[in-house]
Amino acid sequence: MRFLGINAIFHDPAAALVVDGEVVAAAEEERFSRRKHGKRPVPFSAWELPEQAAAWCLEQAGLRPEDLDGVAYSYDPELVRPERPPAPYARRRLPTSVERAAAPSSYTAGIGAPTTGLGPDGWEELRTTYARRAPAFLATALPGLDTAQVKFVPHHIAHAASAALAAPYRDSAVLVCDGRGEAVSHLAGHYRDGRLTVLATQDLPHSLGLMYEEVTAHLGFLRSSDEYKVMALAAYGRPRHLGELRELIYTTGDGGFRVEQIDWSGYAKALRRDEAWTADHADLAASVQARLEEVLLELADWLRERTGERCLTMAGGVALNCVANTRLAAEGPFDRVWVQPAAGDAGTALGGALHLARLHGERVAPMRGAVLGRGWTDDELAAWLVSAGIPHRRPADLAEAVAAELAADRIVAWFQGRAEYGPRALGHRSLLAHPGRATNTDRINAVKGREQFRPVAPMVLAGHAHQIFERGPLPSPYMLFVHDVRPEWRERIPAVVHVDGTARVQTIDRESEPLLARLLEAFHARTGLPVLVNTSLNTAGRPIVDDPRDALECFGSAPVDVLAIGPYLVTRGEVFAA
């Protein structure tokens, strides 16, 4: 059977296709539209349909819209509640311990009657109307589609399915935590033999994800986009506000939590975009990050007690916080933690399709990897280069040729195979560099036009990972955990070591990634380092490069030395000398 999943409600519109229980294609609309997170400069623009991504998924499988057995839309407008919550996070008095004990599941910061979730943007009625009309919109975008085939899947159910049904475990506890869905911000449950039992949810306005968004905006970054910058900034600070935040953000003992309304200016002044941060801002980031980690650990403890499971699967935007993931893996009650590589809202397209497949009795296979997007043949890539008049060559051994360039301290744009699904560049649309040059962190950040405090990540041969990195789980193919760099290696690979001595590792397996493995082996033979700098192939504010045109435009506009596109090499000197 054939099921298409669609995300098109908050941000990161995406489509995914599941055929006979196998994930065959998945892509975010931003890779086609070139609008990062699917956003335009108007509030309701994030609700755009992933028309191009959906059409490509069908084309990839040789299907027409009328061939589908179902379409999952990862939002159910009938679950939206009409009450409007208070304005988010304006400081109110704290509840007393007596008040908390009296009404732990409904107390809302002393405001009165419990309220549940519409979110802070004031567009709820319009959003709900849009969602109700989504089947008709989809039928217009995909001519031949029967609107009766479109089924609404609750947002957090889609998140949960994207984790537990795609994971390599038959059964698992599942934890979903994000900004918001229809009326809740969190789900804790248990998947057994492909069936979900929901054990707890958290009503809005209480939301760990929205809280983190507020801090992101307070620190001068873009909400629902730049939360990872807060995580990076936290490493520069001290969690000196942690004690007070424990009174403001706390679990309730029933699988849920409360986030009281907080005036963040009491900790550090609000920053405008591109305004310099201070120690106060870093300390705020460190405090919020530390409290988030503690709350997630408490939620995980509760979930383990209720399920008895050894494996935890996770999705939702908060699950992209790799520092928190690592602490869960290291200190939490579960033996194994698996995070879906497209854990944000884009992943609900996959989860919706998997959910429908299970409802129809399909046996769903675990994800084989995140490389689910577009790819091009060697001949197609050559045609692009010839058409653009770009001088290029085809070396006898691409891995050896690129390793030589990297060993000579050149920055390489690496465009190979099918694109990744999710926010991480996993060696198919990457910028690569020498990790042994400390200045390469600043060089890469300058190429990308991003803040200099942000780290870049290491790609490492799986067989060497344990000798270089410790703490976080290994192998780590999706770059969703951080690891401590062993002291004896920190001076050998300084470009990928963050200020706190950690690195967000991606391990490379020879069987699943033979070309990347050969590149790392060739670089290792030349330098003694089985590691490369790996960051996404894009510049600030732009989505990750997806097609050959994107790659050529990025190479032409950014100070990158070499482009390895399929089997071909393009060097900046030859291009500009031509």
C-alpha cells in the first residue's frame, strides 16, 4: 500500500512517501522553494503546502496521486480548543506549594480558570480554517487525488510515529516534546507491536519548546529557527540562574510539567539581531539549557517507571537539542536513546504516513537512513557543468583527489548522492575541511556568514570513534548527540572542539557510506587524522543546498576552494581563470 505524509501547518513543510511499509522518499519543501523553514515575511506563510516535495516523492516512486491509498495531514483541526491562553511568559507570581498540590494538573500561574492552547501568534482561527480546507488544497496541488483519502493525524501522534515506528526497535517508550500541536506541547507514550498507548500529554500554554523559543528571541535570534544557537551559546556561560528556574519550570509528577510566565529581561537585557552578547546572555542560555535537561530527565524517569522499556525513542523540535539528548543517554533510565533524524515538524510528514500504514495493517520497516531526498546521475551532473560553462575534471579516484585537497587545507563543497532529510548535513550536502587547523572554525563560519561562537562538527570513521570521543552514544550516524573529546585529541583536532571540550559527532560506516569512508581513510593516510570538519553546504539564512544549481550558486558566491559534485572536481582557480 502507498501512503503520502504531509506537514504544512506551523513551519518546515515536508512530504514523505511510504510504500509497502518502506520509507522510499522524504523531502522538505525548502529544498525546492529555497525559503528556509518554508517561511515568508508574513505570519501565515508557514502553512504553505509542500507541493514540489510531494510531487517529487510521487515521481520518485513512479506513482500518480490517484495511486495513493491514503494521505496523512499531520494536524487535526478538530482537536484545537477555543480558549485563548494568556500572553506568553509575562512574569506572574509563583504558585505556592499548597496551590501546586491542590491543582497540579490545571494550575496556570495564578490566572484563574485553566486555559489550553492557542499559542501566542493570534492566528489560530485562520490556521484552523486552513487545516480544515487542506484536503481541497492538496487535491488542487496533486490533480487526481481523492479528497476522501486525506486523513488528519494529530500532530504529536505523527511525531511519535516518526520516532517509534522508524526506529530499529520493535517496542519502545516514546517522548515527544516541541513548541505546540493542536492543544498540547508534549506526549509520553508506549509503542508495543506498532501500537501506541498515550500515557500523558501536556496542555498548552505550558510548553518547553515555546519557552526555549522565547529565550531564543530574547537573545536576538530567530524563533522556530535559531534555537540551536542558544544551545551553542550556553557552553560559554554558567547556569547561575538554575535555582530560580527550578521554581519556574518544573515537572508535576503525573508525566507533565509547568512553565510559569517568565520575564527574561530580569536575567539579561533583550538583544536586537546582530547585537553583541555578554556574559549575562551566555549565563541565561546556560541556565535555560541546564533546566531543560533536568526536566527531560525527570520526564524520562516517569516514563521508564510506567513502561518498563529499555529503549526510548524521541521526536519533536526539542529532540534536536543534542546536548539534552546526550544527558538523557548518559544519565537517564533508558539503556538506549534513538532520535529520529528529522525530529522537527518536517518529520511529522514521515510519521503521518507511517501511522496510516500501521492503521491499514502494514508492517513498517525501520528507517534505513536519512538519505531520502533528491539525487542526480553522473550524466545529469555533467550536463549541468557543461551547460554552465564550468571547467571540471573527473579524477580516477575521487576520494583520493579530495583527500589531497583537504590535506592541503582547502575547503571543499561536497555534493554526493541523494540529499538528507532533516536539518543535519550528513555527508551528502556538506562543507568539509581539515580538523587539525584551529583557524578552520573561523574560516568555515566566515564562509557561511554565521556567528563565530558556533561550533562545527566532526565526521569520523566509526571504527576510530571510541579512541577519540567519549560519553555520548556511539555509533552516532545522525549527529544528534554531543561527545566529550578525549584530552589527548583536543589539540590534534581543534577545529571541531567546542569551548566546553565537546563535539557533535557523526560516525561513518563503511557499509552504508562507502564513498565517505574511503574519503576519511584517504585523509587519515595523509594526515594521521580519521576525522573531517563537516557542516551543512549553505550560507546564512539559506536552506541546505539540494540540487546542482544550488551547488553551483553556492560555490560561485562563497569563498570555497573546491566543489566535488558527483565524480567531478571543480576548483576555484580554474573557474575564474577560464
